[in-house]
Amino acid sequence: MTTTGLGSVPGDDIREWMRAVLELVDIPFLPELPARPYGDMLSRTVAVLTELAADLQPAGWRLTGGGDARASLDQRRARALLQEDLDVLEEYAYEYEGPLKIQVTGPWTLAASIERPRGDKVLADHGARRDLAQALADGVQQHVAEVRKRVPGAELVLQVDEPGLPAVLAGAVPTASGWSKHRSVDGPGAVELLSLFTTAAPTVVHCCAARPPIEVFTKSGAAGIAVDVSLLNNAAWDQVAIATEAGTTLYAGVVPTTGPIPEPDHAAAPLVRRWRELGLDPELMKQIVITPACGLAAAPSPADARTRLELLRRIVDVVGEAADA
């Protein structure tokens, strides 16, 4: 049983956080610091895009219609920040050996967030969203290759963040006017684009929702699923059970990102209780990765976020004892 974080952390000191994640969790990760300009998950993902140019508008990121060579000042700044972060990763982790996780916004959440040159979300155009997904997949391949070059001993894990996919599947993403919703995407269509991202490295798909589309994630080839345990409904737990019994790794978010910091027993209790209610093999519990419920960017301070990451290994001990009971 191991621990990791889900990407975002508070503050603006990448060096401090790079040292921290190498110390505090079993699967270190490249920290995302959204308090910095161009440090949020969407900006980092736009930085990875190839063949597509984008600029930052008051409403968010927008494709500009030009090729990669016509990247805007905003996109170039996002890329420069990512390169600076990779320099820090290389400095602190060059001799590191073991699992190392990087994160990227998934194709569906990106398509539901970024606008086309003439307005409305990329999600509205079947061809545009496929072009966006392909450009992102190509960029992720290059990103993974660069991280492997910078940290030769790393066993890379790719986390694909898809918080927007439940709304995409449900046809709940508003159009630009706000008067209607974008047409829903079916499961096979969602699998088709998501599967572009499961070949670059072992992939875990992250989605904090009451009913994450776990079947979509596993059919796309994801090796792991990352969920907020406190949000899952009964149908979601049934899918968690099916996935884990089929060999998918569960990244169980059990530590809240804000509010009082729980005792290890209290944090572990919902996971252990549900595992037993579902009649799952206790040995499978030992393969779980323990995480915060979601990213920690909303934590009140870096010190608070560190405490929540430190708690993860104490929860591992509790869950391990429950598995052996």
C-alpha cells in the first residue's frame, strides 16, 4: 500500500514543494501551484499542446486558429513556467529511482473548458475536439519523454484529470449563451478519445464525483482510478468493486482538502467499511494508493497541506491492519 498526492498544492514555492513531495509520499509527483500565474491545471495542459495555438481571454483559454509556431504570449509563458518546473524536478529528483507521477487535464475536460476561435467550447464541434485531443496526446507523449530523460530512474505514472467528464456524458455543459446545453457524448465516444492517453505511460484517471464514469476509464485502458471516497454513491462503489477485482488500482481519496484534519482511524473508516460491505478480498485492499480527496490547492497554507500529506502514511497503517484483521 502506497501514498501520493493528486497534483495541486498551495503557495508559490516550487522548490519547497518538490523537496516535500519527495519526502512525504511514496509516489512523488510534479506539483502544480495554481497560485502562480499560468500554474493552474488548464494552463499547464495548454503548455503541453502541440500544433495548436491558444491565448488567455477574460473567460479563459481560447484556441486562436494558428499553428504551434503562432503560440500567444500567454501560451509561451505557460510553457516557460512548465520548463522551469521541470528544471526543478531534474535538480531534486535526477538520481531518484521509483514511481513518479505527472498530471495533465484530460481531453474531455479540456474540450469543455477551452473555446474555439469563433466562440463556444471546443466540445461543440466533433472534429475540433478530436483535433484537440490528438494535439494533447502528442504533447503528452513528448512531455513524458522529456520527464524520462530528466529523471532516468523514474517509473512514470500519468494522471489524467477528468473532473468535467460526468457533465459531458450527461449533456450538462452549458453553451456560450447559457440558454441550452451541449449535446451529450456517449460512452464509446468518450472511451475513444481517452484511450489516446493510456499508452504513453501507466495511466490513472482522476475524477471527483458521486458517480465517476469508471467504466469509461477502465475501457480506455487506464491502470488506475482516483476518486474522492466521501462522494461515491452506491452505483459508483459497485463499479469500484468490479474495477479493483479486475486488477485496476484504486487511488482512494480519504483525507479532506480543507476543514479539520481527521485522525487516521476516522479518515480510513469509510473506505474500510465499504470494502467489507461489498465483500471484497481484504488482500486487494493492500494494493490501494491512499491520497487526499482531491488536489490541495485550497488548503489554507502550505503547512496545512503538508500535514495532510503526512497523514497519508498513518492511514496506510490503519488500512493495512484492517486488511489483516
